[in-house]
Amino acid sequence: MKAVFVHRNCLLRDSHIDPASPVASWQLTPATIEAVRLLANGHRLVFLYGQRATSPEGAGEDGLEALVKQVEAGGGRIDGLLLCPHRDGAPCRCWGEHPGIFWVAASQFNLQLAECYALADAPRDVVTAYAAGVRPLMVLCQRTIGQVLGNQPERKDFPIAMDLTQAVSYIGVEEDISQQLGRPRSPSLPVPSDEVLFAEPGAVPLITVSSAVGQSQRARVIRSRAQLRDIARWLTFFVLGAVGLSLGIAYLLTHFYRIQPFPDYVYWVTLQFIPRALRGIIFIAWGIGVIALALRSLYRSTTNPFWRQRAR
């Protein structure tokens, strides 16, 4: 699944709003809302991300929900909200070399970060995007490159847009090129497992699903993970049961060999003419082949369209 991460300040600056102004005064322009509407489609989610205000005027407020309502009222869609609630000095794994702001969304929605975009407002957003393997795109919004990036930016291989409309246009062009020529980006680093990612729950960003499309996608991911756990549990019990059954049969055969004579053909059926070590290897290979056949059959059953329809 693809996604576009839009920094809250990109929306505000594009609508000529000071990010430090009170949330009650925020009013997005039609051009900004239209740009957000064009970002969302059936194969791409839109996330709004940012950090909770720490200034006295906006302490404790982030305004993300207010922006979502305005976008929805204009016919647009925002699927999820990502908020860094940490103050200076508090443990935070949202930005920089620990891009939790993107990793959490990727984990919850099964995103392919190498195919995602981040509309950045500051150099920190660019660093975070590169750490996660996301394609950054700086949006200036009436600022100069020097004001945002300085005279010697750390990275220079990312596009810069004058406003949100131009950024959306750039994403459309890059997507068209990717469909025709293939995606030029390198694969992103794997997202850490949930056990690692949420090892410090208080240091990761807060995530809120804000659309029916987002809820459907996250429910699908949760359901698929539950099915994988069920399959792994079934396979574990199956293998343990097969091992127990094999040992039981082996003990019975050993017992019968010692107390009961068998007809001559049993010598050939049980491969007595082959050395024991080679005979063991043959049976192990046969067992692995049968298990592989069972797994292939299970995979074909779970990917059958009729099965998927029932699973829904």
C-alpha cells in the first residue's frame, strides 16, 4: 500500500496561516483542500503528521482534527493522523534516525515505504524521511530555500515545490514515470517488529485513524496477521503431532521386529537392504516433501478467490 505523509504546517502555510496562531483561527483555502483531495485515491492513503504545540498560545493543541474536518467538508480525505506528543527532553523516537512517525504507520497499515512520499516543512522532516526510505519533497510556501534549508543543506537530492499544488503535481509526474520505466528508488530498510517498535510505548507517536478507508485497511492488516498466527500455530501442532506419531510407529515396529517374525517381502518393503543412515535420510527427505506439498496446498486454498470472499 502507498501513502503520502503531509506535514500539518504544509497545509497551514499553503493557506497563508501562521502555524503558531490559535487553532480556532485556522481556515484552509479551497486550493489547499483541492490539493489534498487529489492526493487520495484507491491505492494511496493520506496521513497528516506533526508535533503538539508547546507555545503558550497553543499548548496542548495540535489542530489535526480541525484540519481533517475542513478537508472532508471540501470533498477531500485524510486517512490517519500521526502526532508526536513529546516535549523537549522527553524520550522520543519519532524523528531523525528513529523515524517512528513513519514506521508506526507502516506497521499499522502495511505500507511500502519505498513507494511513499513525505511533504516536508523543515529539514528534520527530510532527515526522518530518508531514514525511513520515504521520498521527501520540501514545500516552501512563500519561504526561500535559504530560509528553510540554509546555504549548505545536508541533502540536495530531493525536489522542492513552491506550494502544495506544485508538490501534488510533482508526485503525479513521478508516479507516471514509475509506471512506465519502473521505480528508481532503492528498497527501504525493513520496519522494526512491533516488539521492537513499541518497546518504549511512551516514546512513539500517537496514531489515529480518521477515515473509513483507513479503518478498512488497518482491519485488513490485523486480520491477515491473525490468520498468519493461526497458520503458524496449526503448523506447529501438526509437526509436533507428526513427530509423536512417527516415534510411536518406530517403537512399535522395533517391538514387533524383536518378538514376531515377518514374511520375506517385509525385508524389501521396509528397505532393510539399505544402510540405516541412508534409510533415515531417505525418509526425512520424503517427510519434508510431504510437508512442502501440504503447505503448497494450504497456500493455494487461502489465496483462492472463494476463500478470500468468505474471509471477508
